[in-house]
Amino acid sequence: MTSDIKPIFDTLADEESAIGWNRLLVEILTAFDCSTGTIHILDRESQLLAPKGLPKHSRISVA
């Protein structure tokens, strides 16, 4: 890893503010020295993984 991962956890732990998904992705890519990546969130209602920034039809079933 090329940098500290603390900013990643600080961003995720801050429940008072909306998550800046682009900023978070850049922090993750930097921390793990990656050039590309995606962030997926779990839609608790449908139990599907939803990649941030892509259409809903690109969700992945985890059930």
C-alpha cells in the first residue's frame, strides 16, 4: 500500500455527512496503488449489490 487507510475509515465512519463516493474511490485506489476500481453498496431491500454510478440494471445478486 502506498498510503495510510485512515482517511477511508474516517469517511465511512462519518454518519453525519453524505459520502463523497468519488473522493472515497480515489482514496481507496491511492491506498492500494490501483489505477481502476469500483465501489458497490448493498441494497438491503433487494439484497443486490449496486455499483455506484452505474444503472440499476447492473446490480448483482448476493442471495
